[in-house]
Amino acid sequence: MRRRTLILALPLAACAAPALAPGEAVPIAAGVALRVPHPALLGQTITVEQRVLAGFPGGGLGFETLLALSPRGLQMVALDGMGRRAMTIDWRGKEPAIEAAPWLPALFRPENLLADLALIYWPTALLEPALRQAGVRLEEAPGLRRILSGDVEIAQAAYQGPGGQGQRWQGRVLFRNRAFSYSLDISSAVIDS
């Protein structure tokens, strides 16, 4: 039943207003801002259901998302445990349009979730140039991706799933942004590709 609710909610994302000015970058650490590569550049068509648990100083938030990627871009709808729409992201044009519920905690910014999705799931070849432009670097090992500023780790993604970069949409990832002291525990299941 939840899947049907999410699928029916997905078209609502088209009503969102632009959240980022053209060319604006998303802060991922103090003094570090990432211009997220457009999701259409992934050249991938996939629909993923995700259960996301976000932890941050003073609280936490859980929600379910339906995320659809295609060569046209990205659409995402997130619902909380009571079925309320927490946020929508529609990035099929030049800039993402993001709508967030007024009850979301101020520390939880949908723009950062979009940047985190890129840090976690975008292919290395697409992500590395954007990270270099932001003045940070990417290190990868089996099941692990680290974003470093000099020798200081600002973010880390630890993958617990079938493995391989192409398989990251399936399984669980534990993401921690050490610079901003928050974490995401994301369990994903591909429902269409």
C-alpha cells in the first residue's frame, strides 16, 4: 500500500519551487560547496524505494522515499511515518525544484539530501570533477567512499549490499557527514530499472 501512495505522490513534485539559484552550490562542510552534477548525466533509468533514517544533533527523522532517475533527470517524493509529504525534489530542468514541509526540522535541508545522494550514488567519473572544483577529493575502497579536505574526512559512505558501484542502489548505506554532524541510514530496493 505504501508503494502505491508514493507512486501517486510522485507527480506532485512538479509543483515545487526552485530552491537553488542557477549555478548555486550546496554546502557540504564549512567552506566547501558542491555543485551537484545533473542527475541526467548518469544516463540511467531506475526507480528505487528507500527507507531513510536521518540523525542530527538534538533529534532524528525517518521517512520513505520513491526516487526515479532517467535521462531526463530526477524526481523524488519523501513521506514521513504518518504518510505526510515531507519533501519533493524535481530536477528535470536546469535547476532542482525543491519543496519541503514546514514541519521539517530547520537542521534538515532537502538541498543537502540532494548533495548527499550525489556523494553516495553518483559514479566516480561524474562526481570527482565536481569535488575537485569544490576543493576536496574522493577516496574509494571496496564498500567505502570517503570525501576528504586535505587529510580531514568530511563525509563517508559505507555500503552494505550486493557490492560494486553499479549495485549501490540496492542494499543499505550508512552515510555520515562529519563536518555537519549528521548521519543517514538508507535502505534501498530497486523496483524498476
